[in-house]
Amino acid sequence: MSIENSTNVTFSRLPGEFDVVALKRELSFLSASGWVEHVNKRDYQGGWDVLPLRCPRQFFDKHVILQSFAIEADSDWANLPVVQQCPEISKVLDYFQCPLKAVRLMRLNPGAYIQPHRDKGLSMQYGEARLHLPICGTEEIEFLVDGKAVVMQAGQLWYLNADMEHSVRNHGTKPRINLVIDCQVNHWFKSQFFLPKN
């Protein structure tokens, strides 16, 4: 597969495996901080909420909803102050050699269901990629992209083509929490598809 053809990928595990124990420790610190219900209420049933970690600089001092869901493509992005208190999350963000955009923790509660939907233009083909780093609650998650099941383990890094139809259901008894990162696609990012996984 050439780098050009990598833009057609539905989903793929990428290199890099991160310290789940340390990330969970930071989650316990963040559990009471600034989570907000996802605004697209028509697209899900049950509990689905977000904790923003990086946002457009113009919303740095604004309401958490703007920090969580503003996605203007040309904005200057900045880490929110809470990231300074999270060395392991900071380590994850420092791993990337490409421009980062939105970064947030996303929590899907037991029994919750994100209905099939598409995030138009959010794929490598359009120059922007969405990555998931599961931290906890992965055991009974059904995550489908283009009708295919993505089986993600805690600590692994995954690219998902969000421009394709996707849905998520938590069949478990614990919340699923993923670190979700949107980034600009560059040569370094595309090269990750050809490196060995851990």
C-alpha cells in the first residue's frame, strides 16, 4: 500500500502503546472536572459526555461547551490548563509530529448507544484524522465503522475514518473512556501506517 492509498483506510491500529495505568490514574483526578453532555442529543441514547483538553484559542476562556464542540478548521488551537496537571496525557500529545486540533476525553456510559452517523470531511482523504486511544471500559464495546467491527484494546492508538458511517454501543457495566484526538494529516502521520505495531 502506498502512502497515497492509505487515505482510503477504514480504520487501522497505529504504532505506539501508552501507559494505561498512568492514564487511569489521571482519569481519577479528572472524574469531577468539567465534563459536559454531548450536544448532538439526537445522535445518541443514554449517557455520553466530553471533557475538553484542547480547543480553539479563541474559546480558551469561554464556556466548556464551546471548548468541547467548536471545530472551526482554521483556528489556532491550544491545550487547556488542565493538561498541565496531566503528565501522561501530555506525553501522549507530545508523541505526535503533526498539528493537533481538538483533543478531549469522551465517556460512553453503560447501556449507551451512539447511533450510526458520519462526521463529514473527517478523514485522511480530506486532510484531517480522528484518533482514538481507549483508556478503560473497552471490554464490551461494539464499535462499527462502515459495518466492520473495530476491536480496540486499552492503551492502543487507532485511526478511524469518521467520514464513513460509524456507531458505538456500550454493552458493559462500566463507562468506556477514550482519549480522542483530531489532527492534521502530514507525511509523518501517513508514514505511521507502514511502521510495526508494538
